[in-house]
Amino acid sequence: MTNSKYLHEIDGLRAIAVISVIINHFNKQLLPNGYLGVDIFFVISGYVITLSIHNRPREKFKYFIIGFYERRIRRLIPALTIFVIITSLIICLFNSSPDLSLRTGITSLFGFSNLYLLKQSTDYFAQSTELNIFTHTWSLGVEEQFYLIFPFLTWISGFARKSKNGLFNLFFIVGTLSLASLTTFIYLYPTNQSAAYFLMPTRFWEMSAGCMTFIAFQKRLAIKDFCKKIPSILIFGIIITLMLQKILIGYFSTILIVILSCILIGSTKRKNNINKILTNSKIIHIGKLSYSLYLWHWGILSISRWTIGIHWWSIPFQVLVIYFMAFSSYKLIESPFRQTNWFIKPIKTLIYIPSILFFTSISIFLLSKNHLNVYSGRVLSMLQKGSKSLNNNLPHSFTNSKWNGKDCWFESENTWNTAEIINFCTFGDFKTSSRRIIVIGNSYAPAFAALFDKVASETNYSFLLFVNSDLKDIKYFPSGLNINSKYSDKFVSGNKFKKIISLLKKGDAVIWVADLNGFLDISTNYLGRKSLKNFSKGLQTLQLKLENKNIKVLLLDALPLAREAKCTPDFAAKQWFNILNTKLCEMPGRKETLISRKRMHHEMSHYIKNLNKIDLFDKFCPNEKCTYFEENPNIILYRDIASHSSIEGALNAASSFKKQLTNILEEY
């Protein structure tokens, strides 16, 4: 068997892998597990890189390391750099807030976008990965990090030095590390799937599987002969069947696809149907384009989601654009850099290319700071926008109150001055008002600041609104909403809260305002019955302590699951470039959300009785289909991807809130 023959088959396998990934990214329903093509790529990478080192002449360590990294840089970086530059410019045309994409692009240039995306995956309010134009570069980061350590393993083992026991030593070292990697992958998958997905140490075993396959074929001809006896069509059929499965099999499918890929590499023979498929000239052509196809397909699909969308009628056009860009990248960038020694000394590649990457990243960073100069749409005329604005001053005040958001967020170590809190954090006159209402909860409470401001101006009510992140004393307020993320809900310290509660009198109230979407069982962030039970018991404790004073406890009921749309308001807005996109920011349906909320109410009723609720659902979803906009398309209801109410949305709901609140309070 010649190396060239085998490489043709490898190119064919690359084609199968990239085609499966592209089909999956076009429509997950067509090939639900097509993403496993990435795992096939990992196996191929391990096999090919080991084959490449094996075929290299014996060299001194310095020349071996320099040559290895120089070849990897020429193979990966030029095409990636051009892709990042072009798509960074394009996405700024259609995304008025492209920072997430641009930062991912910058990190991809240096081989750690997988780590950046892992960090973003812990963000409860992160934008959908489908809208990040560089999401797919995580796999390149994993491979590049593998390439950082692999040549040292081959040198230490003696494999790269052509020593007598080099093959055995490398197999033993890589096998030991693979066992640790696979164990970690299996351990993390159920508890921290993002880490298992994005980290190189948890993916090391996949690339090393390709390495060990090569060694096994070289060292043990019996293994290679055994693999050849396995019908290739059987292995190929199992792979396709696995990719077609709609049931999520978890990490088992990843392990199985890696094993099958290793067997398929060894089982293909010249005179069988699968070999003919893999060595077909058109399949080989696709395989040679696989890297550029992988780069450009996601970029084109992501831009499509920002603009026209992905429809049956658009797919042929999108496929042609993907192929054209990939072919151009391969012919004009990838092949010339791979086949030509641009610098006489390889060390110069290691100096000049990183310098180019540095200046490219600086340029993209500057672009991120001036992206609105490129943006082709209309910038939304919202009074406030973005989650950071939650703790800023309101741009106007109906009651001439001294509300100052940044002074109304408290950490446990902050000095607690009741007089200052009343002065800075109250809408209306706390001392003379007929009804004093304390608003507690998480960041969703200050999102309704304009609503409280307006109601205070139209009534003789006052609203004391503040949040706190002290989680140590929870006797006086609800618990159970703490999400495992840096955006964990903020609560009011029990001991400090007592001082404020003592100022309330008969007929006053406490309103709990938070995002309850985590308690709706159609939410992707559903917390479960145990958390709902804890939350309900916390509310009950608060209600029991206050009902003896005739002080009401109210809950702002769950609003539409806007967060599940995973998109920002600018993406939801109709622009000239997305008028054909009929699936902008789709939320779960109104009917199913209300049914889920009814189940939540039923569960809560087991632990808390006669809880007063204020329901603004109809104001945030006036029609059968919930959207980011009120019937008047000029009123956008949410200010950010976290589903915090916009000022316009809050003001739009103020009259309904006032009516319901008045009915409850006037019972006294």
C-alpha cells in the first residue's frame, strides 16, 4: 500500500466529514448527528500528523520543532486569517453589536477561541452560537493546542528521532494520556458539557486515537489485516446510521464515531465500493477543499441568519457561495502557502506570520470600536440599551425622584445607610405616600424602574427599589433562583432587609421581581421542581412574617420566554437586509408558555397559599405569537438578550401594573 493511495482515501474521508457537518449546520433535522464529522476530523488529524512525522527524515531537535510548527502555520493560518478579516468586515454590515463575534475571531487567530467560547458558554444570557460568525473555530483551537504538545511527545518517545522503540514508546505515552483524557471527557460530559466539548484535554483522546491507529498498523500487521477483513460498507453504514439518529446518545455517540473512524481508515481496500467512493475524483476534490469548506460554510450560514435566513429556496444559492469562497481560498491562499516556501529559512515563518496575526487582531479590535461606521442598518432608537444600563440613571423622571441606579446595587460588604437608600432608591415620597412598596429581586427589578417611576407619578404610592447580592442570610426573602453563572440572581440581605421592612405599615407591600423563566419547564434553563420548591418556601416565609402586619407580598408573574430566542434586539428588528427572514428571534409559543406557567403556579400552591400575582404577560405578548415588539413596531419590548424590559416596554405595561396593584392594595 502506498502513501499516496492512503492519502487519497483520507481525503475522501475528509469529504464525508465536512459534508456531514455542513448538512447538519444547514438543517439539524436532515442529519441530527452530522456534527460528529468534527470528531472524524480529529481522528484524521491525529493519523495524518503521525504519518507526516513518520515519513520525515531524521533531524536535530531544533530543526524538527521549527519545521513542524512552520508547516502547521502554513497549513492553517493564512486561510484562517483571510477568512477572519473578510467575515469581520461583513458581519459589521449587519450586526450593530458585533463584539462577541469579533473577539471570537481575534482569539481564533491565536488558537484559543475554544477557551473564549467556553467562557461565553457559562454566560446565562449569551447570544445564540448560530449568530456568532466564528463559533466553528473552536475545533481549530483544539487542534492547534494539540499540535503544541504532540511534537514534544514524539520526540521524547523517540518516534521522531527514529529510535528502535519509538513506535512502542509513543503508543504507550499517548495511550496513557488518552485514557486520562477519555476518563475526564466521560466524567465532565454529564456535569459540565461545555468543558467536555471545548477543552483540548477532553478532546485529546480523539486525535490520539488517530495516532495510535497509525502506530498499530505499523507495529501490528495482524491488526491492519483484521481491519481489512471488516466490510467497509458495514462500518460506513453504521456511521451514516449514527449521524441520522434523532435521539441524543450523549458521549457514547462520540466514542463510537471515533472507534468507527479508526476502523474505517484501516478497512478500506482498493477493490470495494467504499474505497471507490472515497477515491472518486469528485469526492477527493471535496476532501482537498475540506479545510476551506469548513471555514467558509459557517461564515456564510451565520451571515445568512443575520440577513435572508435559511430557506429551501435559498439553499442552492448558499451552497454555491460556500463552494466558490472555499475554492477561491484553496486555490489562492491555502495551496500557495502550503506548497511554496515563502521564506528561505523556516524560522522566518515563525516570526513574520505571528507579526501579521498581531496587526490583524489590532485592526479587528479597532473595527470593533468603530463598527457603527460600517453598520448598514438603522440603529434602534431605544432610550436605554444593554444590560449595563440597568444600574445607570434614568434619562428622565416623571416624579422628580432622585433614583440613582448605581447607588441601589449593594454587595454584602457595602455600608447600609437606610436614610441614603430611601433618598436615592425611591420613586415618589417614601415618607408621605399612602402606600409604600418595597421592590426586591434580581436585575429584572431595576429593568422596570421607568414603570415604578410612572406609577408613582400617577398615584400616591412610593416604590423603594434596590437589589443586593448577599446570599448568606436568606431567612427573610425567597431563595432558589441562584443560577450557576456569574449572573446569579441578586438578593437582599436578611439583616439589612429587616431595617427597611420595619418602616412599612398596614396596607404597604413587598413585590418580588425576578426572571421566573427558569421555573417554566419548556425553558432550556429549567431549574427543576426542587428549586421551585425552595423558592416557594422562601416566599411563604416572607409572607408569613409580613401578613401579621397586614403587609402584602406580591410576585411579578413569569413573562414570555424571550431569552429562549437567544438574540439581541437589533437582530429582532426588521431591517432592509432581513426582510426575507421569517424566523427572526422566535420565542416559545404563547399557548405552551402559559400552560407551563399554570403548572408552575400549581407546584407553588403546594407550599404557599393566596399569593398575590401581577400579570403583565399580555403586555409583553399581545398576540398569539410572542415577539420582541408590541403591535406598534416602533416599540421594542426588551433591551438585551437577557430579556430585561426596555424602558418603552416597561412604560407600555405601566397602566396594567397600576390597575392590578391598586386592586390588591385597596383590599385593606
